[in-house]
Amino acid sequence: MPRSGEQARRRLQQAALELFGERGYEATTTAEIAARAGVTERTFFRHFADKREALFDGEETFRAVLSDAVIAAPADLGPIEALLAAFRSVEPLLRANLPFTAPRQALIARSPALQERVLTKTAVLTDALADALTRRGLERGAAMLAAQVGMAVFSHATRAWFGDPAPGLEAHLERALNDLRALS
């Protein structure tokens, strides 16, 4: 059984993903997740605040990486271009998590509680991106609008990319941005 904290964390995530897939999110308990992972329920709660967080682990790191990438984007880029540069920069991270992300997306689609958590996490990420844009000198209202538009493009592109990863995230981002331009 896992002894290191990171091994236990990963086994808990995998166990949650499997059990949610087998039984559904609502019907799975933290005790069952811990048992499947070969750890105690107390260990589960050392790693995650609740069972939803087993599926959303890494969101804080992801948010920080994206925000830092927006801030670090070349100064001559406009807000949307800075966001796109940040979104492009996380493709390796997303690709590494693809085996976990694809089944997670299917679970989210079947669970209103998980959909609610996604909306909350997206709002927090959007706000962080708006903060990063204000640090680049953009007025807060315009920064929030750009972040919301950027997140819509990113969400659209990543959904397409999960379905067809071969062309790469960048191709899907460009397609989503072109679709947005065509709509306006």
C-alpha cells in the first residue's frame, strides 16, 4: 500500500475516479474511496476537504501557473493574446493529465454537484485571470470582460481538444478564437 503522501494522494484520486464511474458520484463515500486506495478515511481527509476535491486536485496550482503566464506574456500582447499565450503554455500539463481528465469530464457531465463545483472553480479562475490582466495595466472592468471571453474560448477549445487531441490544443484555441471572431 502507498506510504508516501504523493502516492496515497494519487491512489485516492484514482480510486475516486473509478468508484464514481462505477457507482456514481452521489452513491460513493469517502470511506469507500479510502478503502479502495488502501488507506484510512482519516488519510483521505488529510489530502482532500471532501470527495469532490479528489477530482479537482491541482486547481490552485493550475490557476497560479495560468496567472503567472498571463503576467509574463510579452508586454506588446493585448489582453486576449496574453490569455491565449497562457492557455498555450499549459498544454503539456493538460496533456499529462489527459488520462484522468477525460473520464473526469464524463463524470462531471452526469453529476449536478460536480457541475456546480466546475462553475465555482471556473469563476475563481476567471477572477484570477482578470487580476493578472489588471497587473498588466488593464482596467478592472475590461480585464474581467477579457478574462470571461478568454475562459469561454479556452473552455470551448479544451472540450474540442479532449475529443480530438491530435491537432494539439493550439489548433483548437485558434479555431475557437476564429469562431468567436466570426460571431462578432
